[in-house]
Amino acid sequence: MPLQDIAGIVLIVLGGLLLLPALLDLVASLFGAASWFAYWSRGAKIGVCGVGIVALAAGLAFALLADSFQPLKALAADATTPTAAAATPTLAGEAPAEATATPSHLPTPIVLPTATPTPPPPPPPTDTPLPPPTPTLTPTPTVYAGPPGDCAPGIVDAIMAANLAQARYMEGTLSAADLGQAWGGAAREAQVQAEKMKSYQRNGVRGVVNLRATWELLECRQAGFAGDQQVRVSTVERWTFAADIDCGAQGTVPSTWIDRYPTETYILLQTDLGWHITTWDIGPAEKQVRWRCP
């Protein structure tokens, strides 16, 4: 066994013996006991542990360096020993071939081939002209197509929904509860106006059947504020009522009624859910055409 290995083993054993008391004291402290090493002075503990660490490190260094030096010694021995060429038989009268010393430790160099990139094949010839590039279309901004005026889209939507509900109530396809939901605080006025048209009996008209109502919101303008989060709106609307009117002995006659309301007034309240109608005044009507029996 080499001397370096022996020295390394001795130093490792010596370092382990010096560090053993400290290790035993650590284990004893984990179980709540005290070993004889605990009664040593601090200086003695530090000295013993320091010497043990140095001895252990030196022993490991000797053991590791001794192994690392072996390949270098073998390499040096190979470099100094020539390799004689194999003896070649000679014929009579010929001089023997000279022996050539060749180092056995030199590796044979390996030359890797260099990869040459292959260029892409050219495109096949064609007589068909390529189509022109498609132009990028710029999106056109959406413009709110509401009636003339300065009403916000939410206000216009609330008025249009209320008018639709009133027309469907006149036609008999919507309940009073649904009408009230669309008109909010002005549901009573909307229902009274609808009942007047459904029960109209003047100018020889005895009854109205098959009533069909349509409307146009011609203009919508804000007329000021009516309180906190409330706005007053003035509209111009045209309503058309087509129906079959009962003319008594003359039977049922189709007829059309057209009204134009130039000064309808709404008060709307803005909430988190949108705009809601609280007050409505239909205003005077310009009765352009009325139901009449022939």
C-alpha cells in the first residue's frame, strides 16, 4: 500500500476520534442528557474539534490526491518507454529493417466531416401570374343610428322598449304586468292611453277589432335635468293604428288612424341597470287621420 494512502487513513481515523466526543455530546443533548464532553471548557472543545477537522480534511486530501496522481505517473512512464517495431524476416544479403520507436499513449486524431448545407430547390416555373396581395380592410366604426337629437343610446332604447310594449298591449299580446315593467312609474298613464284606443266609439264607430299599432320616433332631445340622476326628454313621435272598425249596419270596415305627437315628455332615471321611465306626458296630438265609418 502506498505511503500516501497509509497517511490518509491515519489522519482520517485521528480526525474521527477527535470529533467523536462532540458528536456524542450532540446526540446526548437531543435526548435531554449530558455527556462527559459537556464539562470541558469552551477552549478545549474548540481546540479538539478544530484539530479533528484539520486531521480529517488532511486525510481525505491525501486519499483523494493519491488516486489522482496515478494516471499522471502511468502517462509519464508510457512517454519514456519506446515501442519496438515487430521483427521482420529478411532474406540473405539484405540489411535488417530498423526498429522505430512509436509512443503508445498518443491518440489517433479523428477528423469529423463538415456538413455542407443543401440549398432549397428553386420554385417550379409557372406561366400563371400570381394573384395580387389581398388588401387589409380597416374596420369601419359603428355609428349609432338613432333619431335626430342629443339623447343617449340608453335613453332611446328605454323609450323604444316602452313604445313596443304599449303597442303589443293594444294588440292584446302583452299583459298589463309586462306593460308596467316596461313603463315603470308611468305605467298607469300608458295603460289609460292604450285603453282609450281599444275602446274608441265615436264618429259612428261602435267597436274596434284587430288593432295593429306601429310607431316612429322622429326626434329625441334632452330638455334638462329633473333631479339627481334624472333627465327630462322631449320627443316627436308618429303613431299609426290600423284596425277593423264596427260600423253597425255597414259591417266591419278596415280603417287607419294616424297621430303625430310633437311634444311628448319623458323623465327617466339612470340606475346601474340602465335608464327607466318614471314620468310620461303624451301632450297634444295632431290627429292627421281618424277612424271614420263611411
